[in-house]
Amino acid sequence: MNRPVGLLGIPVGAYLDLSNSLDTEAPSEAGVGKALIPFITAYDSAIRQAAKNRHYWRVLNMPFHPCEPDILAVLFLVETRLRRAKSSVMGIAAQMPLFWATRNIVEHALTSRFKQRPSQQ
């Protein structure tokens, strides 16, 4: 269950834990937030590392895309579920010490996908 998958090497168990946290009538923000930690921290770490080389960052020459589909797909699914429970991924992410670029990318992606600010219900 701890075998890494995807470009960012997130363990399979993390996907199962996230699924379990969402598989309730009203998922708690705390439970989902805890289950999102491996996803957001792996993504944030990759973004921080990529931004260290300004040339490669500027031309987007890195081993992953800043709008990494593995992460954004997970965040979109979680956002869809959390909105039914009157919560949001950005509400969870606001409590995490994220790199400015990570926060901006996630917020922009969620805003674009859901056509309104993620904190609005």
C-alpha cells in the first residue's frame, strides 16, 4: 500500500485514505485535510524545488507540469465532494504553509474549474 505511484510518487495508501475520508454522509474538513496532506505536500515540494531554478521555472522546463493533472484531478474530485458538505479545498489549504506559487496555482485551478471562488458556497 505504500508503493509510490504517479509522477510525484504519492503512495497508493494515500489515495485509499483520501477515499475513505470522503466516504461519509458529511466528510469532516479535518479528516479530509489530514488525508490531503500527502498530495498537497508532495505537490508543494515539487513546485518549491522547480522554482529554485529561475530559468527553468520561467520556461516551464521541469519534469512535471505546474498544473500537474495527478494533483488537480484529485483536488477537483475532493472539491466536488466537499462543496456538498459546505466546505472547500481552499479552506483546508489556507491552514497549510504553502509556497506562494502552489497556493496561486491551486486557487486559480479551482476558481477556473468551478467558476467561482472556492471559498464561496
